[in-house]
Amino acid sequence: MTRAARAVASPRVVCIGDFRPIARARVPQSVFDYLDGGAEGEVTLRENCRIFNDVTFRPRHAVEVAKCDLHTRVVGLDLALPFLLAPVGYSRLMHPGGEVAAARAAGQAGTGYILSTISGHKMEDVKAGSTGPVFYQLYLMGGRGAAEASIERARVAGFSALVVTIDTPVAGIRERDHRNGMKELISGGLLEKIPYLAQILSRPGWLISFLRDGGVPALPNVVVPGKGPMALIDVAAALAESTVTWADLRWIREIWRGPIVVKGVLTGDDARHAIDEGAVAISVSNHGGRQLDGVPASLRALPEVVEAVKGRVEVLMDGGIRRGADIVKAICMGARAVLCGRAYAYGLAAAGEAGVDRAIEILRTDLERTLRLLGCASIAELDRSYVNVPKGWETG
Ligand SMILES: Cc1cc2nc3c(=O)[nH]c(=O)nc-3n(C[C@H](O)[C@H](O)[C@H](O)COP(=O)(O)O)c2cc1C
């Protein structure tokens, strides 16, 4: 067992928050902040987590719950857990196992993994590495030609759904990344890198594994016709030229023909648009507070979307999930399931696949305990009667 795997297996790791310091100690500051940080003043990032305190439980006591059923169905797929692993771009910077390790951990736990367009591993390898369903998250970086090629590869490889993220017409400004010299570290010359090198050199274990893994590779799933795989440094500029519009969604639906999840919905109007364009599920999401700072927390936006959708499609949500109790609250408020981002990514950065396994296990035991404390035998039985929701939340 590696030292990192021992650290995450320690009985002192009892909640997701306990992975944070372990991750921080293993990876350079620039990588930790890329994962941990949000846009601008990080108001939405903080609010995503804080808002779960505003919703409180209404338990049913003196009820025996011998066994808890955590199963659910998302886009027609049976999942053993009511959460999937969200797309986390460039997970391979956090650990060489990256997206393959996270997908494998999800599959072993009986749940799904969503692979980001900004992946360091080939989509075929990620799919082959997992025994569970894998979805492909699509940006239109590199234009429709690159997108069409990746959609075709996703189909051939057996991906179960496309997740189209609509909240990234330009990358949000993550101030920590600028202060840490992320751009210079990825593509600058030695002179430009020098001011930022100390934090890298202070994590020799990470540096050795990163160099052994080949350093910063191009993006294997964004193959621009006539140019080849996109370089990581070109991502920000490419995103700024690739707003996903409703017309694009129509085009994507024509060439994919499988289930489409639209991610990044915060209003009833956008939810209705997404349904009109053929989405079978929506993820209420603000990108983990990494895009437009000052938008509401995802949980706060959830009731308006649930109300607008009127049961026509499945509603997922992501943002701020750090405990099983958070997942239960989101489901009580109408989410079919949630996506977890940082909750597993801290585990990945701390110890690779072993860290993701442990993060999933913590959330699973949290879920069972919370259901039993609530006096509820299954995820399927959760509804609004198990929570107190502040007045006025329905109206947006
Ligand atoms: C480091 C990092 C990278 C991300 N990259 C992507 C991405 O490539 N595509 C995407 O749709 N969302 C991306 N997200 C957003 C997540 O899919 C998800 O919406 C968010 O992490 C949920 O918030 P949480 O981290 O509080 O769970 C990223 C999030 C993080 C933390």
C-alpha cells in the first residue's frame, strides 16, 4: 500500500473534508487550487455548500429500518447509488490514474462516471477501465468537426449518454490559477516558469509521478480536423469560441441520437428550452462556482427547475455536495440523483483510485446512516415531507 493510500485508509479520515488536507499536502499549490478554487470572489462556491444548512430534516422516529435501498435509475440505467461522479477536467494533473481511476472506482461501486472533454486519457481507455456506465461530457471546443469525431468515438466505445454543458461560453476567471501561474507552468518558457517553480519542487513525489506520466499531454479526445489533438494551453481560447447554443443542441441531438443530459441549468426557462431540444435529463448546476460568480447556489435553484420541468425529464443537481446528507436533501427536493465533483476529486488528488474508492464509501455509509436516522427505507421514498425548506424558495 502506498503512503497516500494508507493516509486515506486511516480511521481519522471520516468525512470528505478530511481528504482536503491530504490532497493539499500531496499535490502542488497550483493543482490543489485548480481543484479547490472557484471564480472571482468565490461567493457561489461557498454558497453552494453553505446553503445545505438552510434545509433541515423532518425525521420519522421510532421506525425500524432494517435495510436501506440506495438504488436509483438515471436515463434508464440502474445505479446502486444516487450519485454519479461529475466531469472534472484534467483529473490527470491530480493523479496519473486520472479519469481512468475515477471511472473504475465509480464502476466498482455500481455507479456512473462522466468523462470531461478536457480529459488527459483517451475516452476508449476510460470506458474500457470501468464496469459501470460512462457518460461523455461535451464542449464544442475545436468546432463541430472535432465534436462530431468525439461523439462518434463515444458511440463506438459504448458511452451511455452525452452531457452537454451550457454554462461555459468562456472560462470563468479563477483568480487562484492566475496567481499560481497556471498558464506559465503549462506553456511558458523556463524564465516565465521560474517564479512559480518552488511550489512544484516542494512536492517531489507528485512531480516524479507527473513526469513519469509524460508531463502535460495534448487532449486526446479533442482532435481538431487537420490539426490533431488540442494542446491544453489552447483550451481557454477554444472555449471562448465555442458557446453551445440551442441550435447546437439540436445538431448534437441529430448526430448522437442517444440520451442527452443538459448540464448548467439554473432557471425554469433554460430547463424548458432544454426539454424542447430533446434533453432527457437536466443538471441544475453552476459548475461548482467556477463560472459566473454571483449566481445562486445549485440547491437554491433546484425548486424552480423542478417546478418548471413538471416531471417531464429527470432533474439532477450538482454543486456543494460534501456529505450523504446533502445528497438526501437534494433528492427530497426533487433531484433524481446528484453529481459529485470535488467530493471525489479531493480523494483522487490525495491517493488516486484508492482515494476515490474511499470517498465513495464515505458517501455511501453517510447515505445509509442518514436514511436510517430519517426513518426512511429507500432513496425512492424520499420526498419533500422529509425536509423543511425556507419559505419563498419555490418562486425563484
Ligand atoms: C477541477 C474541476 C474541473 C471541472 N471540469 C469540468 C468540465 O470539464 N466540464 C464540466 O461540465 N464541469 C466541470 N466541472 C464542474 C463539475 O462537473 C461539477 O459541476 C462541480 O464540480 C460540482 O460542484 P462540487 O465540486 O461542489 O461538487 C469541474 C469542476 C472542478 C472542481
